[in-house]
Amino acid sequence: MAKGQEQAAPDAVLTRIGQVAMLHHAGDREEARHRFLALWAEIGEHGDALHRCTLAHYLADAQDDPQEELAWDLRALSAAEELTGDPSADRGEGTPAARALYPSLHLNLAADYDRLGHREAARLHLRHARAAAETLAPGRYGEGVRASIDRLELRLDGAGRGADGSGRPDGPQGRGRPPRQRP
């Protein structure tokens, strides 16, 4: 075997998910949603769990309906649990990719439940997000997730509502969302 061939080839599906995520972040939400859904149809309900987790995680943000966003975030969490084999997700078991996603997955679910008025479910997922965030390495992503957890906790405690009254930490654009882990 030639030197360097022992390295894993890049995952083409995760690369494609990342490309569509860039399109979404550039502002083309509708086109990104269509491309994400086409990828979902290609991967299928029983495809690779990491692919489903990552794609559903991003697809949730492309939704206009809060119920649909919640449904996609729940799909992402379910796929992550398949990867780790641990529904509680607080023990730090499973693949590193899944462990790195848990704080953001739970944080997004907490935000979804908060928007839908389900405060206890929001608090439960916020606790899971905080516990899972302890495993994140120092750096921009981890700091961003922990800051988002803090903002949502303030909002749930009634002290951090957006100035526009939207219930989102940073207004209607949702800038208070946790940063997404790059695929």
C-alpha cells in the first residue's frame, strides 16, 4: 500500500451536505431546503446514521414551520443515538462525530420546544445540552455552543427575551442558534 493510502477517503455525502449548508448560510434557504430534501431521499430513512444525523440537523434549520423543524431535529437525535447506542447521550460513548453533535442537537431541541411553548421539554433538552457540552474541546465551536446554551437558559428563566419580543435570543433571524458542526 502506498504511503498515505491508509487515510480514509473524504466522505462524499458529508461533503455534499456541507456544500448545501454553505448555500443555506449564504441566504438561499429555499434552494438549500430542496437540495437537502433530495439528499434525504437519496440517503433514505435507513441510510448511514451519521449521514442522516448530519443532514437532519441541517435540514431542521431550513424549515419555516416550527413543528417541521422539531421533527427534523428529532430525526437527527434519533440517528445520533443509533451511532452511540446510548439514548441518554450523556456518557460520552459512541463515535466522536456523534458526541460532538449532541450538545447542538439537544440545544436545538430545547429551542424548538421553547418556540412551541413546551418549557419543561425545553429545560430537559437544555440540561442534556449542557451536560454534553462538557465534552467539547476548547475553541470557537464549543464556546459558541456553550454561549447559546447560556442565552437559552436566560430566556427560559425569563431574563433574556429578544428586544423584538420574538422569544428568540437575538431576534427573528435566530442568530442565537447554536453554531452547526461542519460535516
